Amino acid sequence: MADILTPTLGESVSEATIAKWSKKVGDAVRKDETLVELETDKVSLEVVSPTDGTLGAIHFAEGDTVTPGAILGAVTEGAADAAPAPAAAAPTPAPSAAAPTGGSANTGSAAFKAPAADAPLSPSVQRIVTENNLDASAIAPTGPKGNITKGDALAAVGAAPSAPAPAAPAPTPAPAVAVAPRADQPREERVKMTRLRQTIARRLKESQNTAAQLTTFNEVDMTTVMALRTQYKDAFEKAHGVKLGFMSFFTRAVVAALKEIPAVNAEIDGTDIIYKNHYDIGVAVGTEKGLVVPVLRDADTLSLAGIEKGIAALGKAARDGDLTLDQLQGGTFTITNGGTYGSLMSTPILNAPQSGILGMHNIVQRPMAVNGQVEIRPMMYLALSYDHRIVDGKEAVTFLVRIKQLLEDPARALLDL
């Protein structure tokens, strides 16, 4: 028997939750095939089989909490060679017509091993492929290891028109179900929080309890940045292969302001202040499981194109569930953009132990007084939440004014003004 061990979960991560077993006891498995998915407070991890054989034992059920080094189960070595006969076990998929879960556990490993240069599918991808009757070998992989990501599978679902077409008549009854009496639905429903959601809740409350949080506001006229983006967006995308967005302008402005007001890029450790001479900017990303903040490393060394490419890659990895622990640690300052959801104003909570977070908001056409005349301008409210234990009000206001100046007149950055 070969033990299936909980891997090292990363810095400051001491436990994980069993999210899903991809195999049942008795199923044939291959070396490096995904057996179980773990959910930590930061990312999801896949644990693979240590050898060819048969899944001989499962020691922890879905929902159980495990620590690094814990024995999750065991694989009976070598049984898979004699067990190709259990290819007869492939008939189990037949009963699985009534129970899709069993089908995805068994038929999954055989049908899912072939695509993407033998890279096994993650449980989430396998579920999408099974439920939508996709041919995994026909899905183009974009994962870092040649693997099919959740985004690839979802894209393939949208690109498969022929199968859904016949089913089009069926959806009509669906509205009828939606109109079913409320009595068919429970008045309340209790659902256990995911480990990620528990951690988000705990960290945000700890941040409020620990830091002396205060928020200062300002507004920025986006006329110049929007004009630059409109003028150069096509040429920029053609030259760099990435779209020109607003985040690169904001990131550049934030880095310049952090260099001038180093307290906003620092953190408190006991009775010491740690000043950071590097600029690793966290970018808040909303995902199906909750908010994550991947980190763009050394943002001060990146061009506008480099920033856009880095943020796009981190956003895709976050949505596909492919972020690594390293990508979620060590940020010195955070930017969150509630404007993508239509937010006009908010007071963001600090991402501890950082001392500052910038909140971007929706761009709204508003009447503004410009040189004694009323003009309609695209305006955005900015919010800087900061730790008043380390950042004084004067520094916070100066920091936000500096960002406003750099965005309203980007040429200042070129002239070091």
C-alpha cells in the first residue's frame, strides 16, 4: 500500500478541507492522476496518486479538516495492471446513467487522461466536461503545465452549439418550474461556509480590530486618461498583444505615490515599522468562491504593457482556480476596483498587515466647474483606507492627491513632476 499524504500547504497555511474525492475505493488509478481536491483558506490543491494501482482506502471524508502530512488514504500498488479487467468495471458507468456522480468518478479517469498531453483533469474541469458531454481531447489547454483549466472547459461549453440546439425546446418548461409555488422551496437554508469564505471573514474582522482604520476620499477627472486610451488602444493591443485598461495607469500612479509617501507602503510588526523598498501590488479579484488578492510583483519595474499582461494573467488564474500560494502572499499595497460592479463610493477594508488600500469606483458623467464654466466630465471617486497608527492624515491626503494629479495629467510622470 502507498500512502496518500496531505502535501505542505504553504506559508501560514496549517490546515485544509477535503473538497472532493475524484475516485471511490476499488477504482483503478494511475500515477499522478488526481485523487482528491483540497481547499485551503487561499487556494485549492489537487493531490495525485503516488503510484499505479487501485484506491484501497479513504481515511477522510469530504468536508473533513486535515493537516500537512496527514494520511488521506492509500493506493494498493500494482493492482491497476491486473485490474485492467476492471475495465469491465467500466460497465459501472451504465448504472451511472441514473447516478451521474458515480459516472464521473469512473468514466472520468479513462476519458480524461488522454487530453492535453496526458495531463489529468482537475475535479472542477472533469465535472464540466462530464455534465456537458464534451470531448476533452478537443479542448485547447491554456494551463501553465499544458493542462485544461476551468476557463478552457467553460469556453468549450459555449463553443458547442449543435448539442444544445435540440434541447432548446426543453427550456420552455423550465420557466414553468420557476413559477412553481414558494411552498416547494425551504424558507431557510443552512450551508457551511467554505474555508476561503471563513478566512475572508476572519481576516477582515481581524483587520478592523487591529488597525486604526480611517478612509479619505477624493475625485479624479478621467478625461485625459480616457482620451489616451481611446487614441492608442488599437495600436497598443497590436504592439503588445494585450488591451490597454485603466489598471495600468492607476498602478503606475500608486507606485509613484508610494515612493513619495513610504509610510503607506510600510507595515507594523510589534513596536517596529517595516518600510518596504519594493512595490508588490495586490489586485483584488472577485471569483465564484470569493474575493482573492493575487500580487503583481515589482510593479515599479514594469511598463504599462507589462502591468496589463501581469494583471490579466493573475485575473485569469484566479477565475480558473489556478493561483499558487506564492501569488497570494507578500503584497505591500492593494488596489480594489468596485467600479466594475457599479459602485459609486465605498470604504475598503485594509488587507492586513498592509497599511493602505486604494478603492476605485464607477466612472460617472457629472457637471463640474472647469475654469469658471460648467462642463460634463467623466469623474471617479477614489477612496484610500489607511492605518492611522502609522500613516498620518496629512500623508494619506497627500498620497491621494498625488494619485489624482498623475491621473489627470499623466505627462507629469514622464517629467518627474
